[in-house]
Amino acid sequence: MNRLVLSARLIERGALRYTPAGLPALDFRLEHQSQLSEESQLRKVSLQVRAIAIGAITRSLAALSLGEAGTFAGFLSGTRNGRGLLFHVTSLG
């Protein structure tokens, strides 16, 4: 199963564009910070992730202000150049 749910803040958003199929697409970047327990030790977690939304979900993401937090859900894929991961956001809570 490939499913990711991440609490994060919107820190960067590109311009709305359209895929060759005519679907709206939005590239953006998310930042997550938390403290989690690993092997009974507290661990600080801080990360940024590149993300994309395609279709109707772009309206909800376009309405978010920079710095605003949300719960983003979707799946991971490789990038076109094969270097790194891309978070495909399919829902926002």
C-alpha cells in the first residue's frame, strides 16, 4: 500500500497550470515539524517535501495561505528524473 498522511504547513506554491489532458495542476512545498518517540527516545523530526495536486483538489490548495497548516493525504511517487520523491496530494483535511 502507498498512502501518506502528513500534518504540515504550506511554505511554497507555484502558479496554477494545466496538464496536457486539460486538468489543473499545482506544484507546492510542505514543511513538517514534530517530536516522535522512537525506541523510547524522543526524536525531533523536521522535513520539507515537494508535492503536486492534480484535478479538483487544486481549488482547496489554492485557497490555503502560505504558512497555513493542514492534514495532507495522498501517495508517493518518484520524480521524473529519478532523484527523490514527490507527494501527490489527493485530499486535504
